Amino acid sequence: MADTNGHLYAELGDLARYLDTTLRKLDDAGAPLTTMSAQLPQAATHLEGLTKLTEEGTHEVMRLTEELQDSHAIVVGQLRKALMAVDNNENTPCVACLLRESQQLVAQEDKQLIGSRDRLAGTLTKVAETLTKGQTGGCVACTLTQSIHSLSQDDKRLIEIMTALSFQDLVAQRVKKLTTIVHDVERKLLELVVVFGLKHENATPEIKTDATDMLKQLKATNETAMKQNLVDDILGKFGFN
Amino acid sequence: MPADPAMKILVVDDMSTMRRIVKNILKQLGYANVEEAENGQEGLIKLQGGGFGFVISDWNMPVMTGIDMLRAVRADETIKKIPVLMVTAEAQQENLIEAVKAGVSNYIVKPFTAETLQEKINKIFP
């Protein structure tokens, strides 16, 4: 019986020493833990900044893309003017037919989006060559040549560029998930700061009451980002500035 | 019945870039009467205001998600017949099943092309 009691006493002593060592280690971990808590809001801010920067950049590319699309609309207007000019010239009926065909292709293309770009360019080239060879309509040929050039330069991949910019939305969604994780880690670290603060031998009853309120507030922020003043209050209350 | 180019379309997405992309593609397809909403709640209020013939909505949005808006639309007698196309990064099978159960008209996974959007619109308005 005496041996059993002695063994138990020794085990309890070991356990007490183990607990004491563990608590000391936890105390040592307090400072880096708090530093991390203080740095996490900065990490979240950087992530949010990343979303904003990519959003601004994407809008700028979109603005330029839309300008090119507007330019395409002007080109189509020029082709229609050319058609009217050729329509008034009785000596060039076949050219008028070709231009009508071009106009129809443009109209179809507007509906079908991508469709018959190459056929359109080919037809317009034919029109320009015909007009250049003829005695009349030289300036119309110039207009058409410019239009062909603009179409070939500007128009082919505008829609693809526009849709490719949806990468920004996907990036922003992932950044949002990362921000949520950072806020969650921050919340958990602050809970640890409060809990360890309560265990500290110098914790006054006033601090204990405040800490309990803070824990409640932390739990209430589970679904939202924490307010900076709550973070500062918690760190300040437990001696971290 | 083929889609009327003059019909009013609502684009619901919390990302301004996505709203602009969808609006731009719709314009190229011939649909110029497009309005925007930043989340499901704002979208629902606009839809209840009347006049819309088609909705293109994201799934993940703050305040009210796209799927919740879809359920609210289908539960509202005055707007329940409006076709709703979900455009979302949620590509899991269970998401699709959830959307179908909620009454989605069709479903596009991001990133998507203009051709895909046109194809889906053609299926909704044959």
C-alpha cells in the first residue's frame, strides 16, 4: 500500500512538473503568437489590395477593347457610305452587289459574333481591287482598303479578349477565400491570446470580465471580418501594443 | 420562341468586371437593353419591379446568393416564369443538381466563351 502511494505521489509530481514546463512553453509562445495576430490584418489588406488592383487593370483593358469595338462600328458605317456612293453610280452595278454582300456579312457577323470574318475580308478585298481598276470610285476604294485594314487589325479577337478577362473574377474569388482563411486564423489566435491571458497569474477580475466579453465578441464575428478596434482592444488589454 | 432583341435582361454579379463582360457579349449578340444588379437581393427587387424577360446570374454573391435569388424568383407568382441562366465558377455536380432543383433554365461554368453564352440563350429561347 505504501509503495503504491509512493508511486502515485511520484507520478503526480512528474505530471505537475510537466504541466509547469508546458505552461512556460506556452508563455514563451505568447509573444510570437501576438506578433502573428497583429500581422494577419496586414496580410488580409494586401490580399484585398490585390483584388482591387486586378479589377482596375481589367477595367482598363476592357475600356480599350470597347474603344476598338466602337472603331469597328465606325468602319461598318464607312462601308455603308461606300455602298451608297457606288449605288448612285450606274456604271458599277456588280460592285454594288459585292458591297451589298459585304454589308449582309457584317450584319450576320454582328448576330453570329465571330462567324464569317475571312469571307468578309475576302469580299471587301475583291471590291477594293475592282474599284481600283475602274475609272471611277478611286476614293471609295481607299475607304474600303482602310476598312479592311481596320477590320483585320481590330476585330478578330476582341470578343475573345473580353471573355478572357473573366480571369479577374476567378482570381478575386480565390483571393476572397484566402482572406476568409486569414480572418479565421486571426480570430483563433486572438482567442488563444485571451484564454492564455486569463490563465496568467496577474489577470485581475476586471481583465477577466473584459476578456469574457471579448471572447463573446470574437464568437459573434465568425461570419464576418473582425473590426480593427476589437483586435486592438484585445491585444492592448493583455499588454501588447 | 426566339429571343426578342429588345427584351430587358438583368445581369446579376457582385464583380463589376463580370457584369461588364456579360453586358458586352450581350451587346455584340444584339441585346442592348441590359440592366445590372450587384447581388441577389438587389436583383430580386429589380425583377419584382417588372419588365424583365431574362436573367443571367452569378452564384456566389454577398447579401443574397444567386441560388437563393433563383428560389425567390420561382416562388414569386409574378416573376416565376422568367428564364434564369446561372453563370458560375461552382462546377461541382451537387451545385448543378441544386440549381436544377431550384428551377434554373440553364447553367454555364466560368470561364466561358461568347459562343457558349449564345448557345445557351438559343436553347432557352429556341
